[in-house]
Amino acid sequence: MTDSTGPQGPQPTPPPGWPAPMPPTGPYQPPPGGYPPQAPPPPAHHPAPSGPYHQPPWHTAGYAPAPGFPMGPPRRGRRGKLIAAAVAAAALIAVGITAFWAPGFLRTEQLDVNAVQDGVRHVLTDVANGYGAGEVTDVRCNNGENPTIESGATFGCEATINGTARQVEVTFADDRGTYWVGAPS
């Protein structure tokens, strides 16, 4: 048998120890005095369709990531690019310093051949500290090419001493460019 409130019949009984069921109260009634006034929700902004296959925007229904947890892969902004450029510039500067200045594994220093020829002429003619050879002309060292500085390396010079062609051997004493001028032969 049924009436306008729903089917009537035996109601199940809860197992022992369970609370008794609540009697039906009827349809929901608003609180006395009604609900407080609320502002209407703001209108949703949907971008204009961009093509023939427009998909409406997806809403998360109030779900958001935890604070401090990024959504999606991290992006490299302008600051990250500037930091990367600064690190790259510092690395290039460090390589430049170690390659060409100290200790200089890419540096090869050479002496100016004209300065060497003048120095050899001076040593050959100097009476107090050199060989006192008299008149020295036409000094030509290392076939006119700048000699590379390397401790212990040698190169040859030709000179005309008192009208006679002579050979002189020059030896580097260190890696700073100090050299010894051998006796003419």
C-alpha cells in the first residue's frame, strides 16, 4: 500500500549496537528569515574560438595545486638565461686566462728578430761585457724569422766581423726570453 508520501511497509531494523534510524522529516525547509543575500557569481570569460575545432575551456572545479608546487614543467625565464650567459662568459674568461696568460699552454712567445740582431751585434762589439770583435755588420739571425722562446732552444746568426762572414749560435737561457750569444766561429 502506498500513499502520496511514498511506499509504506516494514522498515529494516539495524543490527544490535547501531544507532536507531532518524524518522523522516519531510522536504527541506529554509531557515526562518531566509538565506542572507549573496552577490551573483562573476561572468565566466571564455576566449573567442581560434579555429574550426574550438574546445571550451577546461575548469578544475576548484582544484588547484598545493602551494609551492608548480603546474607543469619549469620554465626558463629571462633571469635563467642571463645567469646561463654569465656562467658561460666566466668560463670563457677562465679558459682565456689559463690558455694565454698563466700558465699559457696555448701561448707561444717569440722574440722580435730585429731586436735579437741588434742584441747580438752589441754582444759581439762590446769590449767590457762581450767579445770586443771590432767592426760587426750584416747580422742576420734565424733566417729573418722571429725565434720562438723555449728554454734550451738554439738558433743561428750570421754576421760579418771585420770583413769575414762568421757563424754565431744563440741559446735561450729560460722561458722568459733571456739568451746567451756564443762565440763567433
